Amino acid sequence: MALLKSDLDFMSAKRRRITSMISGTMLIIALLSLAINRFEFGLDFTSGTLIEVGYEQAVDPADVRQQLVNSGYEEAVVVTFGSDRDLLVRLPVEAGEDDLAAASAASTLGVEVLEALRSASDQNIEMRRSEYVGPKVGAELAEKGALALLVALGIVMMYVAMRFQYKFGVAAVLALMHDVIVVLGVISLFHLTFDLTVMAALLAVIGYSLNDTIVVFDRARENFRTMRTNDPEVVLNTTLNQVISRTFVTSLTTMLALFSMLIIGGESIRGFAIALIVGVGVGTYTSLNISCNFLMRLKIQKEDLAVPVKEGEEVDSMP
């Protein structure tokens, strides 16, 4: 039994124009932001030193950062890491500093930072780790991350094309690209740090959006085979009204978990939570308003989903 009763006209020409304009506007803003603002890459994709320290009691990252600024580390970034007693300090490489010199200095930099923090606090501070990320490693991570996104989209297209029909595969990939571009645009627009956690969030968005889209497409396939006398617009509109309850409830429960992560998860997963919140919201909108629009533009017909008749079997005479 559906929790939400819906009789919306999703596939009317007017609504399709409106949703297309909304999506087009979001894509234009996202692409402009990507072209103008670009990304603020974290140390995972650039270079610098990561220092993890542990305090006896909870401490405010802003206060710790001010202590480091007072000690001469003006570019330091301080975030919580796991709990409010564990902090992660990120220090970028100074401009003009040689890579080998930066790598050799990283071993002593952790000790210097620890001494600066101990001198500014009466707590016992423990060094957990200190490691250097070079530019070659960062470039390799960025390249592999982009490749992972492309491979994921390619696998999705092949799977949906084999499981359903090639028009469904193309529509699914276009919908996923729409979601990924919008999420990347939000990250760029609000100057969020792009690191490996955000990359993981993008891959999670692809999985979540695909799940929603597959639910819609699976119901659409069933309806195309049972509602044989109806036009594609009617079939797809019926499909969307049938799945809207499931889509809304799933997205709502997911959002509750993501907002909990954002509020109490700490600074280290803030970018991850924001990217997922935007991705789930856009993915829900896409599955209900955009994915079937792509099918209509690809001129989906009931013949595309007709079950092939095996040799020797009688052909179904139903229209």
C-alpha cells in the first residue's frame, strides 16, 4: 500500500518543459562555477603534510588553528578526526619549496607542530602520525579518481542496456551525468575542499541515483508490457505515480542519516555529508522528473520492450 497517493501529470508537455528548464539552469550554473571557481583541492590531490594529534579532553579546532597561526603556521587547516579529542592538521607545501626538501622536512615538521601545540596548551598532547603527500601521489590520486567515475558510468550503461534496453542505458547514464555535474558545481560554487572523501561521495551518489532510476525503469518495463494500448507518455506517467511513494520515503530516511552525519560527524566528513545530501536531493529530483524525459527524447516505444517470441511458440494476439 502506497504511503502517498499521487495522481500528478509528470509527463505533460508543460511540466516536461519546466523540469527541463530547471535542469538546464542547474547545469549552466554548475558548469560556469566549474569554469570560473574550479576546485579547492585538498592535500590528497596536491601536496603537503598531514599531522594527527590526540588531546586528553575535547578541544575546539578553531582554537588550535589560532595557536598554530600564532606560532607561524598561517596556512594550517585543523579539523576533527574521529572524535572531538583527535585533530588532523594539514600543512601545505610553501611556495617555491622543492619536493625533496619538503619531504625531508616533513619528518621534523610534525615534531615542531607538536611542540607548538604543547606550549600553547596545558593538556597532554600525543602525536598519532605525521606523513607527507607529494605532488606525484596527489596527481595520481586525481587521475585514478576521475578514471573511477568514468568507469562507473560506463559499467552502469552496459548493465542497464543489457538488463533492459539500450535506450534505458543511455537515459540512465545521462541522468547520472546530470547528478554528478550538479554536485560538482555545488562543491565548486561554495568552495568546499575537494578531497578523497568527496570523491567517495560522488561514487556513492552514482550508486544511489542509479538505484532510484532502476526502480523507475523496472516498473516502466512492466507497464509497457501490460498497458499495451497506451501511449508512452501515459505509461511513464503511471509509472512515476506508482513509485513516488517509495522514492520519497527512501530519500527522506536517507536524508535524516546524512543530516545527522553533517551535524555531529565533525569537520573531517563535512564535505562528504554535504556532497551526499546534494546528490541524494538531486538524484531524487532526477529519477522523478528527468530520467523519463530522456526516455521520451529517445522515442521509447512498447516495441522496444516486447518479449521476443521463441521459434515454434504462438504469437500473443493481444494488441
